[in-house]
Amino acid sequence: MSTPRIVVLTGVTRGLGRAMLKELVAAGRTVAGCGRNAGHIETLRREYPAPHLFASVDVSDDVQVSNWAVHILNTVGVPDLLINNAALVNKNAPLWEIQASEFDGLASVNINGVANVIRHFVPAMVKINHGVIVNFSSGWGRSASAGVAPYCATKWAIEGLTKALAQELPQGMAAVPLNPGIIDTDMLRVSFGNEAGAYESPERWAVRAVRKILALGPRDSGKSLSID
């Protein structure tokens, strides 16, 4: 498989997404990214002008994702690499104390959002039989901890969804569930509090993570991989 040139990246405005954006651009890739915060999107547009494109999109909204995908496919082209990074984490609590609205919101982004992005980008990739889909999983997608049952449930779902997708793709493409590891992000601080500061920053993590992601190919399809 040729080196990825066009990258679609969700959750681009903060945390791992923002850190990956910097490294992807430095590596010469064209990035089409989305996030929910319109103000942050405007900042990215100024910092990374064309050919990069950024849009305010709620990935849990299928119509918004559809419109975004049409624009990207017609303007930038078919992605060589699709990274589903956008996700939410619940506030630490026993499962029975999690309100239905919080659980539903988490699942709508972490599961439905991934499916929506796949639904509207992957057919174009399949048509030319080219591309890698990376769905961000978690250590909590392969194990479990008290207090984060909703998040665990969504990331276990991503593991299964991605492995099934890998079997559906034509030979020559790939779908990979990727555990990014433990990184000091706002999301981690929801779960770990100030203890999150003991872990690596997104910026340092992204240097090796992007290098590994760009090297993924058909041989990796369906494998549960991690950024070491």
C-alpha cells in the first residue's frame, strides 16, 4: 500500500486529535478534520490553511457527517487514512448511578459516531480498493475498571465493530482497532484527576503514534494493536 496522503481525522480540536494533526501536517499529509467546537475549528483554519480543511461536525449526527463527507470527497478526495478518534468518557460512578442521558450521549459519539463516519467515507475507499481505517479503542476496550462501565462498553464495542469491518473489506484494505495507551488528556483527567499528570503528554505521544499509524497496512487488518 502506498504512503497515506489524505487523512480524515475526527476529534481534531483537542487532545490526541490536535496532537496528531500537528504531526500529520509536519509529515506532509493533507488533513480533513472535524470537531464539535466551532471556535476551535476557526483557530485550526487559521493555523493550518488550505489544502487542509476543518469543519464543525457532531459525529453522532448522521446528517452532519453525510454532508461533511460529501464536501470532503468532492473537495479533498478519497482518504488514504481514516482515523476515528472522537470520543467521550463518563464521570466516574457506578453504572447504576449513570443517568440515561449521559450513557446515551457517550454511546452516540463513541459507537454511532464511528459507524456514521465509516458509513459515509468507506464506500468511496472500497470503490477504489484502497485505504486504512483506524478506530481508536482503549485499554478499557480490552479490560475493565470500576466507575467507567459505559466507556468500557463503548470501547469493547469498537473492538468488535472494527474486527468485523476488517472481514468485510476487500483484500488490500485494512481496519485496525488501536489502543493509544495512557496519555495525559482532558479525558484522562476526568477519570484519573491530577494523577493524569504522571503520564505522557499528547504532543510527545503523537510523535511516535503518527509514525506507527502511517505505517499500518493490510497485514495489520483486524489486529488489536497498541501504541507502545
